Amino acid sequence: MILINKLDKILKLIIYMNNITKDNIADYIHNEFGLSKKDCNEIVINLIEHIIVGLQKDKIVKIHNFGTFKLKHKNSRIGRNPKNNVEFTISPRNVISFSASKKLMVFINDFKN
């Protein structure tokens, strides 16, 4: 239960900040749990690395009560410059999508500014 309350505080931090950095997250962990700054930075970096490796390996990463990251392939297609209507080919590429969990959506929708 304590960890869930801490997660709620992290989510509120994310909501209040337009841009959040790895250092912001590490500072929050440091202040809440009293771990060393170095350990907190390593935790954040390792978490991000695990998400990247999971996407590369399995093309999907689920974080319970937070959401799901999915790696999707987009084929090449014809695009158009809206300023001058000149058509060009958009190259094939991989994109990452994120779907929030139901619990995160409830939290966001119940959140009062």
C-alpha cells in the first residue's frame, strides 16, 4: 500500500510538470526513499534500458497499473507537404505507441487540478 501511495505521488508529479527528466524522477525517488542520488539515477536508467530492450526483443512492454508500450512497424507511404501540396515518400519506420492502463486512466480522470 505504501508503494501505491508513492506511485500516486509520482503520477501527480508527472501531471504537474510539462516535461519531466530522468533527474526529476531520480530526485523524487531520492527524496521519498532516502536512497543515494547515484543509486536513484541508476534505477531510472536501468528502468528505461529494460523498456528499450523489451521493445527490441518482444515488441511489447507492459507495466502493471501504468500502461503498455508497443513497437509497431509502419510501411512507406505517400505524404504531402500541407504548405505547398508537394507529395513525397515517407520511409518505412518503427514507432512506439503507449496505451494507458485502466487504473491510470481512472487516476487521470479523477484528478482535480
